[in-house]
Amino acid sequence: MMKKTTSALAIAALLGTGAASAATFQISDDTTVGIGGAFYPAYTNTKNSSGNTESSYADYSRLIFSADKAAVDGTTASLYYQLRPQGALGTFADAGDTDTDETSAGVSTHVAYATLSGEFGSVTYGKNDNLFYRFVGVTQDYNDSIVFTRSNGEERTRVATYESPDFDGFGFAVESELSADGEQAKTDTGNSNSFNGAVYADLEPVQVHAAYSQGNLQNANSDGAYGLAAVTSIDVVDLKAVYTNSKINSDKLTTAGLFASTSYSFGSLHLGAQSVDLDGASNRTEVIGRATYDIADNVYTSVEYGSLDKANDEGNGFAVNLWYGF
């Protein structure tokens, strides 16, 4: 689960992904707590860099705690905390995380942040996906196990974020990613913080997002990353388009993709394609198809197949996944 932005873009981008249905409890007149999570195993059968087929098991399960409390002057203080069995994730463990030491932990904190919100908007502090992911990268991230290449401007790290209220379909957010003096990013780059920003516009029938990530904690000479995303619907088909341009590490990466999804009586169908242009490598086109089957409310299974257009067909193959949200 991730914190959702205020526009319809993030909601549309999340179509087809599991969302846990937490049980909520009214502790007092002004305090509500929630407990939820998911059992989320996966099996993949894909080719390695030598072109040999390998099978793998993963576990994306998580346990989620949340709380909301009425504060002063009409504000609300909230908490979100997600635990995941990092040690059980195998080769998937450090995907998207800056702290790879988590891979050796049996259970560790995946996301943890506190928010104060009101008419002024919201202020958030804690470990969370950064704005570049939440406003742009999320549009590419709807599959379970076989995923598209995404910008290296995305982080899950310590952030301090301000998001504006919704101004009739328009809004913005600014964010600082923070590093303590003794942490690796500070030692390697000399930087102790980095800036991110995002804006959105609900231009019915199209919702548009733009985001920028300075990337200074990843590379002292970063040129940053920027991205654009848009969502619309045509009849029963939801369409998403995304463009990212990044040079945070040594190589420049550009992606441009189009993704479509629709529902049927027992689940949903998804098909996406994107071009990937990475310095020092041949341009390629990634195609991933996905079908889900709803077993019950908050329970689905999915089958995915990906063709990533890499040398020796690396990454090509299929995955079978199960989501049981509670």
C-alpha cells in the first residue's frame, strides 16, 4: 500500500492492484485505529542473463497499522505503519529501497509516516515513497511480479512533505529527502538533503501529473529526473501514459509508455508497452500482459507474461500471484 495523492490520477493508476480492507475500530470520540494487511505470495518463471529459465518464489505479504485522531482547529493527525517480511522476499527484497540491509531482516519497517492535515493541506514526515514515485512512477507500477523499468528518481526513504489542498482539481506538493550525517548518502555525495516537487491538474476527462526529483542523495552530480503522466478513460477502457527522463546515476534513462486496463465479469485485464532508452545500451520495447481472477472480495489471483526485449531474452517469462487482503 502507498499513500495516495489527492487527484484521480493515482486512484486510476492503482486499478488492478490489491488494496487491503483494514478493520477499523473507534477507540474514542476523536480516535480511530485500523489493522489490515495482505497475504501476497508469488511464483515467477523467467530467463536469466544467460538465457536460462529460472523459477523463483517471493512473498510480498504485509501487515498494516493506521490511526487517525482529531487535533486542534479542525486538523487531523494520522499514522501509517507497514511491516513486511523482507527476509522472505529473496531477490525482490531491496527493490525500491535505499537501505539494502533490510534484506537480512526477518520483518522490517517498509513504510512508516505521520501526517497532519487540514484546510491548509497536509504535512508528512517519515519513511515513504517519494513524490516522483507517487505522482508518476505509480502509473507504471500496476503489476504483481513482472514489472516495467522505471526511473531511478524514485526513492523510498526519509521524507518531509507538504501537499497543498485541492484547488478545484489543481494542486502541488514539495518535499525534502533527508539524510543524517553518518549515513551512506552523506558520506558518498556530501549532500544531506534533496528536493522533490510535483503538480497535478484534473482536466476532465484527463488527469495530468508532473514531478521532479533532484536526486542529490543518490549522486552528487545528478541532473535530476522529471516525468509526466496522464490518465483517462474511453468507454470501459482505462488508459495511462507516462514519460520519464532521468540522469541521477551515471547513465541517462528515458522511458515512454502506454498502459490499458479493463474489467470483465470475474476480474480485470491489463496490457502495457513502453520504450526504454538507456545510455550505453540498445533501445528496447517492454510489453507486459496481466489477467486477474477475483476469487472473493479482496482475494484475487493473477497471471502475468512479460517480454522485456533484453539480450538473451533476460527477464522474459511468466508469473502467478495471489493476493488475500484483510
